[in-house]
Amino acid sequence: MLLNFGRVDQARTNRIRIALLLGALALFALLYAPQPVLPQFAEAFALAPGTVALLVSAATLGLAVAAIPLGALAEAVGRRRVMIGALLVAEVLGLLLPWIPVFPVLVVVRLLQGIAIAGLAAVATAYLAEETGGKNLGAAMGLYVAGTTIGGMTGRLLGGVVGDFAGWQGGVLAVALLAAVCTAFFVVLLPAECNHQRKPLSLGPLFGGLRAALRDPVLYGPYLVAALGMGSFVTVYNVLGFRLTAPPLLVPPALAALLFLAYAAGTVTSTLAGRAADHYGRTRVLLTGLAVTALGLLLMLSDGLVMIVLGLVVFTGGFFAAHSVASGWVGVRASAQARSQASALYQLAYYGGSSVGGVVGGAAYGSWGWSGMTALLCCWLAAAAVAVWIAQIRSRRSRTAGARRAPAVAAAASAGSTAERGRCRSS
């Protein structure tokens, strides 16, 4: 009987992993769908590159500002319901985009799409932490982050290739259709929640959870990894095309676009880093990931194309390894009352870092060139590493208090009716 329960529990965990992998793929494909066809957008609407880039920044802005409210909504109505509803709305908006002929309306729809996407991005980590009970969370989180890298890479490549001969409408539609298939499987596979205790929707619990998430000094380590790491990552991918197509390299734009294939490195390292964190500890693996990211930056200082590509692969792999471990750390560290809010704050830091860091890093490239930009990004990564080291010290100091709370938490987690356990087995 115990063996059978273990098999059922493992089967359910596998369903969660696969469902969130597909959900992440759909999420990031939709989020960055317009990016590879921005030149076609600019030509069709007679806009400057900076203006047409609003199609990307509007979505990331919507995601950042909606993460906390939708995290609070998930506490009241259920995390599965919010994630599924959010992804379905984002998918419908994605299918509508190719048929909208007015640019300001496109920007508004992209803002709404980003808000919808936040319903999955802000809740997935908390769902994983609760429904897997923390067991092998690193591997599960690594698989989820792998989905984000696959989605980001596949969406950009598919949109860019189709957009070359079908225009921006064809590129965006192709990405939306790919995301629709992933969304359908996500809805079917994602199990109902077994461990989440819903709370009434009110401002009190929301602000209480936010206070708890903000008062835990350990969480500032992963928050800063998200903000500074993502700022560095977006900066490199924003400006690398300018460097490659300019003298002395003069790489054709079509070939330069293939550098999005470097995302495959993140797919591998995010999964491996999650498993390594389960065995060797989060801090050690996280610091290694940040060091590898910085190494990739230094390799890209070379003027040789082969060394630049190698550096980009190393840089991408290191970043996604660090992101995988940092996001999983938030899910495990946050208290039950603050788990959704802590996850939402991580997403806020991640996408806020993307928006602000991308602008600052791009300005650094324009003023100081690639070498000056690299120096700035290395400083950001060093600051993130210091934050992780400080967070680990504070975590050790609080471990004794956490150990005293553990029996009560375990007793509460094991409580429940026979009917509830049966529902979990059958999910």
C-alpha cells in the first residue's frame, strides 16, 4: 500500500513538472513573440526602432506590475485556476494580435497580455513548492526554467523565420499557434491543488504576506540575483546584434539572429543546476552560476567571432543556472503566508531588472563601448554574488529558529481528511 502511494505521488509530481514545462514554454513564446519581427513592425507602421520596441516593453511592464495582485488573487481562488485562466487569456490575445491594424492598440493589447502572463509567472514557483512538498524542488524548478528558455528561444526563432516570408502577422501568428498547443496540454495535465489552503481575498493578508516577504533578509539575495542577473542578460542580447553587424565583424543580420540558439545552453544548465542544488546546496551552485556568467562576458571581449559565440553560450548557461536556483530558493525559503507574495516579488525584480537594466546597460554600451558595458555588468554580477553570500550567512543564523518551527509545519502539512488524500491520489 505504501509502495502504491509512492508511485501515485511520483506520477503526480511528474505531471506537475511536465505541465509547468509546457506552461513556461507557452508563456515565454508569447511574451517575446514580436521581438524577432520588430523590423517588419517598424516598416509596416513607419516607426522608429525605439518606438516599435514598446511592443516588447509593454508586455514586460504589464507582467511586472501585475505579479503581486495576481499572486494575491491566487491565494483566494486557487493557484491552478489563476494559472490556467491567465494563460488562456494570454493565448487569446496572442491570436488576436495579427489582426490589429493600429499600432497604439497593439501596444495596449500587449500590455494586457503581459498582465495575463503574470498570472502564471508569479504563481508557478509557489505552486511547485507546495505541491511537491519541497522534495526535489530544485530539479522541478530547473525543468520549469528550462521551459522558459525553450519558449524564449523557440518563439524568437519561429517568429523570425516565418516573419521573413509572411510578414509580422505570420510570425506572430505562428508563435501563438505553437503556444496554443502547449497551453492545451498544460490545462489537461496540471493537477488540482492538494496542499493549498485558500484565504479570503482582502488587503490584510496581501500586505501581511508582502511585509513577511520584505522583512526576510535572506530573500534579498535571490531578489538581487533576479534584478541584476536579468539586467545583465537583457543588455547583452539587446546590443550584441549591433556589435556583430558593425565593423570589423560585419555579420549579416540573418545570421546574427541565429544567436538566439544560445538559449539552448540555458535549457540544459537550468535543469542541471536545479538537481545540483538539491545535492550540493543552493549557495554553492548559485555562486558558481554567477561566476560562469561573468566568465562568458569576459570571453566575449575578444574580437573573434568564434570566441564571442562561445562566450555567449557560457554567459547564457551561467545566467539560467543562477536564475533556476535563485527562483527555487524563494519558493523554499518564504513562509506559507508569504509564498505567493515572495514569488511575485521575485518576478517583479526579474522583469524590473529587465526593463531598467536593459536601458542602463544599453546606454553604457552607447557611451563606453563593449568593454565599458562589460565592466558595468561584471560589477552587477559581483554585487549579486555578495548578496547571495550575505543571504547565506543570515540563513545560517535563522536556521535554529527554523528548526524549532519545522515540527509544527510538518504536522500541519500531514493533517487532512481521507477524502482530501484520495483526491490528491486521483489528480
